[in-house]
Amino acid sequence: MPRKPTTPAFGKKQTSGEKVNMKCPFCTNPGSKVVDKRETPDLLMTRRRRECLKCKKRYTTFERVEEIGALVVKKDGTREPFSRGKVLKGIVLACEKRPISREKIEQAVQEIESELRRKNKAEIPSADIGKMVMEKLVKLDKVAYIRFASVCREFKGLGSFEREIKAIGGVKE
Ligand SMILES: [Zn+2]
């Protein structure tokens, strides 16, 4: 059986990065083990540091992260494809000038995404995603949580805002 030609994974849609058949750039051996894996800062690509099983040299591959196929249903009833970039942006905005590492923020996005993958729904109300983000933020930073919640829930008057702060046990700067 003729083997399919191997193409660089860069910019190509992959279902699973682990299945990618990539050759070592030094000795063309296809076997490698992943020694380190992380997402690029925009969370659109997975960067894998690989070690060739034959010559033991290390090289890096970039593989596009596949977005989950769900549609987000917004308040006005319109739908748009789920975007991890949007979730990331929302969290980054809420965490602005707060002592929260980029790593923690990316981890929160990853967790939300894998939860949505597990649920495997065709449509997700935007409010559900907002709630998931709030659940992450309340554990990370209370100021960031309040910022996000005030946008998301549109607090009606000071009373509801105070109740919210009381509910999370106050805010300490
Ligand atoms: Zn090699």
C-alpha cells in the first residue's frame, strides 16, 4: 500500500495532534515522543516539543487546535460558532492589572473548553458560557470576577451588586 505523503502539520486542521505522522527533520525517522506540550498564547495552536526516537534530536511542531463545533446562542437569539479566542479575551479583559498569570488564564479557558467538549451539545446559550467563566474567575480573583459578572449579569442597582459581593465573601484588594 503506498504511503500518503507527509505534509507539515503547520496550518493544517488536525483531529488529534498525537496521530500526526511527522518525520524528524534531522534523520526523517517518523517516530517521536512528545517531551513538552503547550498552547500558543492565542490558544489557536498546540506547540509540541518532540524527541526523535532514533537520533534523539529534538524538534518543535505546531498543530492547529480544532475548535469545538458548537454554536453559541446569544441573548438576542443569534448564533455564532464557539470561539476559544473570545472566551480568552473576556477573561483577559476581566483580569487586566490583576495578579493572575497568563498560565492560570489559559488553564481556565482549557477547562471550560474540555467541559463543553464533554457535554457535546450542538448549541450552548452564551449565558452558560458566562456562568462557566464566572465559576473559574471566582476562584482566581474576586475583583476579576466582579468585573466579569457586572458585564455579564448587568447588575440592576447597587443592591444586587452588594449582594453579589457578600455572596462571594467580600472583596479584598
Ligand atoms: Zn531523528
